[in-house]
Amino acid sequence: MATIYDVARRASVSTTTVSKVLSNTPYVSATTKARVLEAMRELQYTPSLVARGLSGNRTYVVALVVPYELNYLFSDPFLLEIIRGVEDVTNEKDYNLLLSVARKSDQRSAYTRLLRTGYVDGAITIETFEGDEAARDLEARGIARVSVGYRSDANPINNVHCDDYRGAYEAVTHLLKLGHRRIGVVSGPARFMIAMEERLRGTQEALAAYGLTLDPALLVYGDFTVESGYRASKPLLENPERPTAIFAMNDRMAAGVLRRAQEYSLNVPTDLSLVGFDDIPLTGLVEPPLTTIHQPAFRLGQVATQKLFELINDELKQFEPIVLPVELVVRSSTALPNQP
Amino acid sequence: MATIYDVARRASVSTTTVSKVLSNTPYVSATTKARVLEAMRELQYTPSLVARGLSGNRTYVVALVVPYELNYLFSDPFLLEIIRGVEDVTNEKDYNLLLSVARKSDQRSAYTRLLRTGYVDGAITIETFEGDEAARDLEARGIARVSVGYRSDANPINNVHCDDYRGAYEAVTHLLKLGHRRIGVVSGPARFMIAMEERLRGTQEALAAYGLTLDPALLVYGDFTVESGYRASKPLLENPERPTAIFAMNDRMAAGVLRRAQEYSLNVPTDLSLVGFDDIPLTGLVEPPLTTIHQPAFRLGQVATQKLFELINDELKQFEPIVLPVELVVRSSTALPNQP
DNA sequence: TATAAACAGGGAAGCGGTTCCCTACACCAA
DNA sequence: TTGGTGTAGGGAACCGCTTCCCTGTTTATA
């Protein structure tokens, strides 16, 4: 591989000049510049990122820190959309994207290794229950960092997330407008997840606007997987006063509820209305297609990454959480309740 | 961040000695070693990967080159499983994984930038229609490379893929055993994709074993998306001699066929049996759950990456394609044909 | 026409490691 | 005593690039 010395020699200039051409510094004559560029072309020269990283203080790499089992991550299409958004921006900025999965077992090695080895200019962390340690570690080392998605309490700053409150409010209001009065809720894990608390708050306030309150017996918890939605919905559907509608706090759990409903020979939406959250591709494929709350996941990733670059470039010291709007998408899983 | 100099000073030794401790070279006395390790601990020292990369000739990074629109990639759960497998091994080897998406538009920049900047020790490429240029480029630069998945013609070496022939053979044989004699096929794009040719060959030979041949009118093509399955299956279902079974060469297209069948009020499996390929999570969620061919995608990624490390470590010069077995998974989308 | 300012280019010191090679000492055998 | 060998440690070059700072030449300005 050709180095900057080879180029310099071939163009009969110093490496300084080559470097200047590379970085488009002024004060290089047009003819010299042309000669250098020509030499580069002839030698198929590309500057070594590693050397650049060592001398400049840039690595041109940002890490995407995913603090769960990849297993879990990759089963969540919502997160995949976020990644797409991140990649979209890093690519545009000519940056490289490191996929860094912090397994529970070796949080201290998997990504810490990366970050403290000075290999990255910044990091995007996907927030979850336990993601905080990672974030704090980064902050301590002064590495630019933006957290995205499920927002957690410990890092109120440099976060981009969706309007969870509003989403839940609209989902439930949609059901209320249709005439439902007895509404079940399948929540995600509530511990440490502000997102879930917010959705719960949205649910309650929507109910309150109709003079209702959430029956504790109709509130159950899952862990976002299809399976958990299936499991958690059992008590709801077996409840003597079965709800006429269920709001599940993500689509995968909604799919689980749907499966259970089918097992109980309940028709969705005539016997049971169902609203999800996220709007993953799956929602259009199940029967019936799910009414849900669309989260702009791709945009989430994009915005987070744009902000990250502002931090990296010191155009910004920190920023207050950015909230992206969500949108109700009405498909076929909701309808007027059966008259009792 | 502490450097090797800081450690050396603190332990009152030279950087050479620190480096020796780091690499476990002999000829360092136990007491000195202990002192150095102590200094490292106190300073929270981690060697800079970048500096190491420059002097040694290792970057401890491997790239995962995905030569399509990320857009496309992330809608394919099968590929995600491959990635999981790759990550599993890179993590174990203390390597870092760079996600490099070579968009059509800028093949010359997105990943070329990466590879020819000497930023990676090796690369895994996911093969597709146009992935070859990437592979050849890598080879030319002498960078270790393994291709995985959909195998392409131009790179018969250093590839890991599944037994496409066998999968198709078993899928069709399953239908034949049930009694189906008129079987439609939704293929993927055939151009340059050996995988598809192999599946077609498997189909034909399975039919041949029952004294049948594939009716050209029952062979249609999609592009792996749900939508394309929906589109491509139209002529099949409108055919005056409608097939009693359809073999779709991936699950997403099978889901598209399923949707079309439902629109035509055809019951699956009683009116139409359906077999997919890949075994992505979706197959268990649609109604009815799809019978399909399971590809060990996770394993695919693992094996490819293990091989990559052998290449990187010069334990291997190159290797013949590795074929992983597939498995028929019978769910609820196949049944005996209706008696005419 | 004198002189400051803009322009062109190069020397060399880093960035943080690794590694080749050298020195020094201790111990052993001849 | 001499010399060889194994052990312990250090000096310094080098990996490929950036950047600070210096020198010399033009060009604009008073």
C-alpha cells in the first residue's frame, strides 16, 4: 500500500504539502496540487485511517453501543430502524460505524475496551433498563455520547426519544372515541424505564379525560417479546369482565395478544380491539393488520447521530432531550365495541 | 488518557518493558512485572488500539460488508441472524465489528474507503447479485475475506453457505409426499445467483423423482420482498389449472403469497399448501404458521467468522466452500391436497 | 520604491505503541 | 581465569500522518 511518502516522492514535494492537498489547506499552488493529485491517482493512494487517528485525534469511527444481548436486539425491528438511521448519517459524514454489543456478562470488556482504547470519536447508546452504566462511563471519559430511544432516568441529557406520553394518549383516546370503556393494558417492564411510565401516564390521562380510571386488574406486564404478550394477556381475556379493547405497549406483544385472542376464538376487532406501539413491519402482515402508534425510528437514529456529530465537532456542549412526534396509524384491529 | 509512557514512568521502567509485560514476553522479572501491572491498574491504563494498529500491523477490526441498501438488509431477518453469528465470534476473539454498507451509488467510497485505508484486518462479505466487485477488490489488496450466504459464481472460494439444493429438494419432496402433483414455484431473482439456481435444480430433481417436470407456467419470479411474493403469485392463483401447492424460495415472499391467497378466499392449507425458505421469526407469527426450510443463519455467520480468523492468522491460505445443512420445519401451511 | 501582507513550500517533532538490537550482569563449564 | 549462555532491561528507530513553525518569494499598499 502506498504511503504519503511515496506520493510525496513521486510528486517531488514534501509530505507536508501532500497533507495540505489532502486537507484542502490553502496556500498550495494549483500546479503543485495537480501534480500531487496525479501522483495519488497513479499510486492508488488512500491515506491510512489508523495513522490519521494516531496523529490527529480523530478515528472517524463512532460506536453504536447496544447494551443488550444481540439476540434481543435483532429481534426488535424497531431498533433496527434506529440503526438504519444512524448508519444513514455516519455514512454521509464519511464516518465508520462500529457495532458494539455490551453483553451483560462482560459489560466491562465488550465495549469498555473499545471506548477507552480511544478507538471511537463518539458513541450512540441505545437505552434500556441497564444501559446507564455504559453512558456514565462514556461521560466520565469525555467521549461524545447520545442516547436514543427508550429513555432512562439517569441520563436526562443528550437524549433523543419519541413522545411516549402522546402516543399512549392517542392510542387510548382512539379506543375511547370508538366507544370502548373497558380497556386492558399490556405494559413493558416498568422498572427504570421512563418510556413505560410515560405511556402509562398517557393512558391514564386519556382515560381521565373520559372520566375513567385504569382498573389495576386490567394492567399486566410483559417484556416486549411476542411470547410475553401472549402470556401476559391470559388474565385479561379470562377476566369475568373481559375488556373490549387492549392497548399493548409494543407491536410484538400485541402480536402475542392477537394469538391468544385467536386461541380463545375471539374475533379481532369485533370481539376485541387491539392497539400496538412502534409500527414495525410485522404489523402489516398479521391478520388483521394492527392499528398502532408509529414511531419515527429511522428519524430517531438520524437525529441522534446528527447531534452526535455536533458534539464531536464541539459545536455543542450538550443538549436537552429531543422529543419526536408519533402518529396513530389506524389499520384493521380496532372497531366499535360489541353491544353488550 | 494514560499512555504507555505514563505507565513506564510510574513503574520506573522503560516503555519497552511495559510493552513486554503487555505482550507477556518472557525475560521480565516477576517483581518488575508486578510493579508494571500495578502501575497500569493505578492509571487505568488501556493501550491505544490506534497506536497498536499503526505499529503492529493489526487493527483488531473486521468489517462486515453488506453490499446492498441497508434498507434492504434490515428488512431481511435472515441476514440479521448471520450478523448475530458474526458478532458472536468477533466478540469472543476480542475483535471489533465494523458495519460497512456498500451502497450501489458509492461502492467506491463507503466500504472501499474502509478497506483500502488499512483499517481492517479482514472482511466478511454478504453475497448478492452485485457483491462480487467488493470481493475482488479485497482479494486484490490481499485482505482476508470470507463470503457468506447467497453464494455467487465469481467467488467460488472462501465461502460459507447453506445447502440450497437439498433444501429445495426436501421442500418439494414434502409436498409430493403429501400427494401434491401440481406445484407452483416462486423463485428469487435468478441472475447470477447460484443459490437460486440450486434451489431450482433441487425442485426439478425432486419432481423428477416422482416422474414429474416443472410446468414453466408455474414458475414465477420475485425479489425476496413480501410485496414481490404477492405480485408474483397472481398468475399462479389465476391459472385455470391452479396449483395445489406453492414453494416460495424465501419466507417473505411466502408471506406475500399467503396474503394473495387470503384475498382469493383460498384457505391455506386446505385449498393451497405453502412452503417457504429461511425460517425467519415471521413464519411463526402469520396465520397459519408456515412450513419452511430452516437455514442455520446464526451458525453461518459463526463459521464464516471463524474461518476468517484462520485466514487472518495465516493458519489457512484459502478454503473450499463450506456447506451447512438445512432442515425442513413442518408447521401448519401444508396439508393433503383437496380431492378434485 | 520601501515594506507589510499574502502566498508556497518544507523541516521536524510528535501521536502511542512495537520491536530490533544492544548492554550488563550472573552463573556455569572448561 | 576465560568465555559462553541465559536472563533482565533499555535505546531508539519506525509505523504514516498532521501540524507547528520557519524560510523565501510575490503581490498589494502607502
